[in-house]
Amino acid sequence: MAGPVGHKNGIFSNQTFTRPSSGAVLNSSILVVGGSTAAYAATLTALQQNLDVCLVQPQKVVGGQFTAQALPASDDGDLLRQKASLTRLDGERFAISIAQEKFRQRQRELQPVAGQVVRDPGGGWVSHFATTPVVAATAMNEAIAPYLENGRLRLIPFGEPTAVTFDHSGPHKRITGVQFVDTETGARFSVTGKVVIEATDLGDLLEVGNIESRVGQEARSDTGEAILPAEPRPQCQQSITFDVVIERTEVGQGKPIGKPPGYGQAPWINIHEFTGRFWIQNSHGWQKWDFFSAFGIFRYRRLLRQQLYEKPVSPGDVAVINWGTSSEPDRSFCCGNDYRPGHLVGVSRAERQQHIRQARDRAQAYIHFLQTHGVPDLKPRGDLTWTADGIALEPYIREARRGVPLTTIRHEDVAARFFPNSRRGRCFDDSVGIGEYHYLDIHGNAEPGHVSPRGEDVIAKPFSLPLGALVPVATDGLVLSAKSIGTTHITNAAYRMHPMEWAIGEASGYLAVFAVWTGKEPRQLATEIAAIRKIQGYMAARGCPIFWFDDVAHDDPDFEPIQVMAAAGIIRSESNVDLHFRPYGNVNRAVVATALVKLLELAPKTPPQPTFSDVPASYWAYGNIESLYAHGMIAGTGSGRFAPDQPITREQLSFLVKKAMPAAYGKAFDRTPIDRQPLQRRELSRVLYALLKARLTI
């Protein structure tokens, strides 16, 4: 037992951390490498399944973009922000997991507004859920503190991976451990793991291990994305941003941040690009929003507010400055603290550090510009960023080196152009998570040659996370996470957002857990249907959504069967134009026939002469109904009719189940009465899920 642990201002006490000496070798069931949001979520997930974890990260604070990168203003999609109505649930009850919802709720409790717990403590106009980095870190610490106390979690700060060890005895090289250097003490140590999770913010484990990966904008032949050019452009990456947390003070109480070296001279600072105003162009012409106005730059990502009413900006309010670009009537392009020169992936460590220093100087320069150009009443809040000047510990990272996976998530899997008649993007049948952001938000750097999607090519439909995107194509023992999963330069722009990165962390954590439990490689789990369905069911049973439905909550008693049967493609929505499952809706006989054919993997039959007079060859379920008839599982309703559109009863379904899988009959109706009441859609999922598990012996 490690004993009680303490944390103050979002940082654990020094004695809580494990600090290996030079030459030390530590062993763990799961090794998580990185300080990202996904690294935290994967760690928490594995700990909750009673496994021991070693988390090695670059800072003392956990949480990545929520904390060390000082951006606890969540980039939520429209569905997550959705309020409950007669036909739809509150977004937090279906668009994210129970664990992530609890994290958000705890942040609200830790940061009340005027003494009240409110939905959005920050009250920004682009981020609809925000708190301070310290509040986010505190909520995260509280969840993992018990595991630090019982010794199941070892948390190692200031660890930078330097090499990867492999076992080459099998058909694929297998990662067995990672070598690190403590960037504070210089100590070199190693950690082994039955499974290793790559959750660094820049994909560094892939680089130091020479593991198959992609950098920047790929070639069309790399991913098959039609929008890409013929040649790769690895230098085309998303820009980084050093976020700055500042407070609006009373008049005359501002504290100057000071100007960095090269202010007004260095090209990466270029004060002519800076502005304190936000302009928008609409049908009435140009409209200006000043810095502290209701839709100005300060309230854009406000983190803390004094008033219950959201729009006013008051002294004492705190915001994170994370401002990219906008247009103005007298200037076609202007920037904030986005750093567009250069890139961090695929360059030497010396060049990376140079760009990091320059990006930090640019952020300081932007605040200095604001304070000397009409906004003097600002005070850096270093107490909220664990720095002296309110500038984040680390840059906000938008893009990493990405692993080459079993499944690559492409532009064609997400963009609206490819799903004109559907509310969703591609629904992967091995889905282990869902996410949504309204567009592919690419903050391109200054390198020439960026692809810039437009119109329906940039709009993103609600998407899913395939299990295959977490598994490297040629390396065993490794699970991809954070921004290193199998996205592309384009699709990463939607999958990188806060809620999705948490979901990615959960999925990678569960995959690692199953690999340890079963002794199977992640690739084996990701390619066996029985293993995929078992992982999906286990995740859904613990409140992790894997398919988009906006009317079935993650704590619904039938959430698991509804989610898994939808992901498997057996029972989905009645209509593709919305996200409704309609759990209490009746089910007709044709739908049940189709679901059974899919479940039993029967081939549709298309006899030249229809068996039933009311099921012609042109009927949408003709082949499925004929298939069940050919296998002796169904009969008509009399007089040569099948009545495909007639609601089926629970009793009638029981007859079908007894014929199809008699051994599973009792289990299938364990929670569903057998009577002549109309069958509900939730009941169909529940019953057939029991059959699915019996077929796959899971």
C-alpha cells in the first residue's frame, strides 16, 4: 500500500510520484506513455478494471489539453451541447460515456458560479463547457487518487521515451518495454508492460521505436482519399498554440506580461498580424466585436465568470486566449497566438524545441500587444497554469505522428459529401466509440500545399471509432491512442477534439485490458468477431456509447444490447435521416425477419416466384423473408400472406427464436415476457442480443 496521497492546486504532492533511479527497471501490466487527455482516460479505464498501470508523462499534472496545455474549454459538437426535448435526450447522456459525464459534473461542482452549480461554469461563446485548468486537474486527480494510494497506479513525471525494446521471435515484432530519460534529473530507466499504449501528444513512441507511421499530409496513394494530391507533404501539419490564461481586472489593475525578445522584429511574432477585435461579415456587412464584448475574443473561451448571466464580461472573469485567425475589412488575414511557422513532427529535437520557444514568445507577444493596444486591464493567471506568466506548460497540440493501423479512418468515412441521405458518417461494425464535431477543423501551418476542404467536404457527420484504428498493422503488444490512432491528416481534424480524445483513451484502455486478460494480441482481438462483440458489450455495459442514438441514454437498462446490435448492423434506426432509435416503438414482421437473417448470417433467397402474395420481389425485405421460409423458420398468416408490415408480438417472436436457436430460448426471454403484446424495438434488441452472444459463445 502506498498510503494516502495529497494534491494541491491540481498537482499531487511530491511523495506521490514514482521517480526511478538510473538503471531501474519497472514492470507493469499496462504501460501508458504520454501526458495526453487520452493517456489519462486510458489509465483511469484500466485502473477501474482492477489492473495495475504505470503512467509515464512529461509533466507532473495529468490531463493533456485540459491541463498542461491550458485548454479546459472543451470543443463540443452540437449533439453534446443538445438540451433534452420530448424526442431527444440531453447530449451528455448519449454522446459521451458515463465516466466522462461524471468528470464534467465534478468540474461543475468544483467551480460554482455565484454559489450555484451551472451547466457551463465558463460561459464562453464557442466553448459551451469550460472551467479553469486547476479545476480540471483537481477533478482528474480525485478519480485516480485511490489507485495511487493502493499502489495500483505508478505515476512517473518528466519521462521522455528514448527507445523501444522488441521481441522479434514471432510473426510480428512485439513491443515489450520502453526506455526513458527523466528530463529533470537525467536518470535513465526502463518500464516493461504486457501491453503498451502510445498516448503521447506527438506520437513520439512511434518515432523512437521506428514503428510504422505517417506524418503530416499524406499522398492519395497512402490513404485512398480522393481529395489529396499525388505526392505526400509531411511538412503540412496543423499549427500549435501556446495558450495563455488571463483575468480581466478592475481599471488600472492590470499586470503587464512584458514583451519577449524579438518583439516587433522576429518574423514569427509579426505584430502586424495581431488584433484585439473580432469581425464577422453577414448580410448587413461587417460587424465588429471588441475584446470584452459579448462575442469578443475574451469571452470566446472564457473559463470562469462572476455572473450567472453569461454575456457580460466582468472584472474577475478569466479566459484562455486560444485565438487562431479571422478576417477584417481592412486586412484579409490576421492571427492571434496560433503559431504557423514550422512544425514539430518529423524534425530534430533541437528544431522542435526552437519552434516551441518561438511559439511561446509569440503567445507572450500577443498578450503584450493587447495590453499596449487598448486592453491594459489584463492580468496573467500563472497560478492556474503552474507557470509564472500564465502561459501554458506545454503547447496545445493539434496533430501527431500517426500509426499505420489495421483500419485507416478516411475523409470518405466522415465528410458530409459521402453521406447525402444519412444523419451519420460511416458506422464501423467494430466501433468502440463515437464522436462529433461539426467540421474538419484544420489549422494549417504556413507550409505551402495544404489541402483545404470546402463545402460538404469540410462538414463532418457524427462518426465512430473502429477498433482497427487502434492496432498497428505490423507491431504487436502496442495499442494506439490519443492523436496517434489511424486517422489521416484530414480526419484527425475532427477526432482530435476533447470529448473524442477522451473516448479514444477509454477505447484504448479497454483494448489493453482485454489483451492482458486474454493473453491475446490486440490485433487478434481486433480481427475476431467474437472478441470484437465482447469488447463492445463490455464497454456498452459500462456506459460507453459506440453507436449514435440520441434517445437511448448510457444508463438505460438496454443500452448494451441496443448499442451492440446497432454496431453489428443487425438492428439500427428506422430512418437514416435522424439519430432516433425509438426504443418503445413497435416492430413489424419484415424487420424481425431481416434482423434474424443478419444475426444467423443466412444468405437472402430470391426465388423466381414469391412465396407470399403480399411480399413481391420488389419488397425491400423480400430476400430475407424468403430465406427464413426456406429454412423452415417462418410461415405466413394464412391465405398465402405474410403481413410484413404488421406488428409482431412477443409471443410470435418467441416462436421464431425457438425454431432458430432452441438452446438459447430461455436466456433470450429472461427479461422479456412472452405474451401477445406488441414487441418493442428495445425488446427485439434485447432478445436477439442474447442469441448473438450464444452464437459467438461470449
